[in-house]
Amino acid sequence: GTRGRYVDELIENELDRLGPLLADEHTVLYLCGLIGLQFNVYRRLARLGLLDGYAADGKGLLGADPGEWAAKDMRKALRPTERCMIEVY
């Protein structure tokens, strides 16, 4: 009878437990699902200061407020690094 949680919500809700793991330079992130998952996780990680190492920014997007990132801009600017594997559709 309860709604499930999105991955980005889980990360923030479990930040005490997941924050240190995500901040570890040896952690690899694997995202699989609808394309919105990727964008929401990137936004949430950026807002929490944990995106470094998971996405490379080729267009200067990381200097802007993650809450303002548009999906079309993220498609052009952000690329997963070797620590982030993406399978979205």
C-alpha cells in the first residue's frame, strides 16, 4: 500500500549510509532504467556534492544550480566517467 522510492530519493534518504560509499573513489555506479533515472540521480548527486567522479561536464553545466538543469542540456553536457555505467532507454 505504499509508493516505492526512486533511486535519487533513496540516496538522499539513506545519505548517512550511502554518502561515504558514494564518496569513495573506488565506488562504481551502475544505473539501468528509464532515461529520467539518470538525470534525477545526476541532479541529486550534484546537489549533495557527490557527482564528482561519476559524470564529466563538457559544457560548463556543473557551475549552475542542479535544480535548474534541463534534460536537453544534460544530454549535451554530462558524460558518464569510468566510475559510472549507464543503460537507459
